[in-house]
Amino acid sequence: MPAQPSALRALSHRSFLLFFIGVSIATTGQFMQSLAVPFYMNELTDSNFWVGSSAFAVLIPSLIMTPVAGIWSDRISRKAILFGSFSLQLVCSVAFLVLFAGDHLTPWLMIGLQVVVGVASGFQWAPTQAMTSLLVPPEDLLSAVRYVSLSFTAGRALGPAMAGLTLLNWGPGPAFAVTIVGFVLGLAFMAPIRLRPAEPFRQEPFWIQFRLGLEYIWRRPEMRLVVVTSFIVASVGAVFAFALVASVADDVFALGDGGLGWLTATFGFGSLVVGLYVTRHGDRHARSRVEMTAVGVYALGVLLVGATPWLLFGLLGYFVFGAAHMAHGVTVNSALQVQVDEQYRGRVMSVWLMSVLAGLPIGSLIGGFLGDLVSMRFVLLLYGGLLAVFWAIVTVRSNGFAGLDRGPE
């Protein structure tokens, strides 16, 4: 029989296939809720600052909990941590739906529930990323990493895209309901998976382990660059696809709910197109070249959205930086996963995730404040310009993103 294409080999492992399907479904539903909350917050308050605060409330607790989850992922069952995270988020989604159905979902209750969701999701991302190496043999790790990256990044794109259309036609209630179904199905698919035993390592106090993880990254310039780039892209780029997309639809294009649905769907479509290509043909391109292109295109997409009053060009901008968002996410995740030692995997992935989780609330809070003070169009142009400046700085450096092409040590 002919050998399977390398891009598909990871899916031949039953546990990884179940994990990939379960996480993809749960993440997509989760990010439907992540848009439904700021959407409803915008309806209730008509305030960019409140919208930014709702993102801040979920992302800061997640940021705080992520390093704890990273260390736990190197010490105890990664599957158990992930199950606990999904279960608590499921309870919160039920609370959102019940309170909304009873017309009791106030802005402050949403903020409170977002804090709990943030704590729970803080224990989701590190074990999700770190489990890959325990589900496939080493020769299939890169293929598996690309699929996990696709799941993570596509969920962040397709979830809001589906939410935009759902919110446009039926409102927040069905979005909360789909999130509940997503977590239930995710838990059901992942229940049978079996992990290979992780390599034992020294049990040391929490802060020592975290410090060692930071030192491990600091000694490697390519990993430092990934962390910095991920923070910049999240804070001045991805924020317009998630926390501030309702404000863009309302303030920039004056289309309200309809604009929200179109923008999120277009962003998701751009992400899906590139995600399918990268997952299948990623080996054809150097990671450094893909990342350099992705960051530059991301900046152009954000600037295009901010520079035009016409929805057609705004949709083109969202498609462009949706595609760049997927290429960036898959590339930096793959680079870290193939370079990190197994005993540091959970901690390194948690630090990377912290850079994303820190960038989103900071960018959304500052962007929401400036949007109320000046305009959301000004925020788009400012953020797009900052991302372009960062791209230029990295480009003129002698090595650029060349470190991303390195293999295991």
C-alpha cells in the first residue's frame, strides 16, 4: 500500500483524531460565546469601553491562570486538566443562557461570568497544546501540531464567524446554546482518548519551575521573537476580529448587527482557506518566510479596513487579515512545538499563550477607550500602523524570522 501523505498521518492515530475533533468542536462553540458576550454588551450599553471591559474580564484571569496550567501540564494528567476546564466553562455557558432567557443578564453579571470563564479557560490552552506530543509518535509530531494549530486558530475564526450570522438572525440565546452543545460534544469525543506516559522530571516548587521555563525561552532568541510577535499581533491585530469587531461594524461601517455578521464570516472564511492550505502543504514553505508574509499582510488588512468607508473593501480587509491570522498562528505554534524539549513543553506553550492572552485585553481596553475618545477608524489606522512598523523593524534585522526554521536541538 502507498504511504500516507505526511500531512495526514497524524489523523491515522485514533486518540489524536478524537482529540482533534473534540477540541475543534468545543473551541468553535467557545468562541461563538466570546463574540455573543461583547455583542450583547454593546446592545445594552452602546459603549466601546464596556465592550473592551468584557474582553478584559475574561482574558486577564485566563492570563493569570495560564502559567499555573502550564506547570500542572508538566506534572499531572493533561487530559484531567482539560476536562476540568471544559466542564466549568460548560456550567458558565448554561448560566449565560438561563440568565439571558430570563432577561436577567446585566452588564455586571456578564463581567462576573466572564471572570469565571477566564479562570476556567486559563486551564484549557496549555494542556491542549502540550497533549499533542503524547498522542502521536515523534515522527508525526509536526503534522499533529499543524492540526492542533488549525483547530485553535480556526476555532478563533470560525466561532465568531458563525456567531456573527447567528446573532444577526436569532440573537445571543442560540449562540449560548451552541456553545453548550460544543462543550458537551467536545467532552464526549475526548473521553476515550489515551495518552502515552509523559517523561518524569524533577518536582520543584511552582515559581522555580515557572522561572526555569522563562529562562529556557530567554536563552533562545527564536522563542523570544515568537512570544513578542504573538503579543504584538494579538494586541493590534487580532483584537479587531474578536473583542472590537462589534465596534468596527457599528462605528466604522454604521451597519450594526448586519455588519458584524458579514465581517466575522469573511474573517473566518479567509482563515479557513489558508488553514486548509497550510495544513496540507505547509512543508513547502520555510516558516520564516510564511511568518514574515503573514505579519506584513496582517498590517495591510487592518489598514485597509480603517482606510475605507465602503463595506466591500472592509470585507476584503477582513478576509486578508483573517488569512494572515491563520498563517501566523499555525507558523509560530509549529515553530515552538518542534523546538521545545518535552520536559519544558507545558511551560513554554503557556508562556506563548500568555503573550496572546495579554495582548488581546490590553489592545481591546485601550482600543475601546480611544474609540470612544476619538473614533474606531482612528484606532484601526493607529494599530495597523504600529503593526506595519513592527514588521519593518523585524524585516530590516539581519536574521528576521530565520530562527523559526530551526529544528529540535
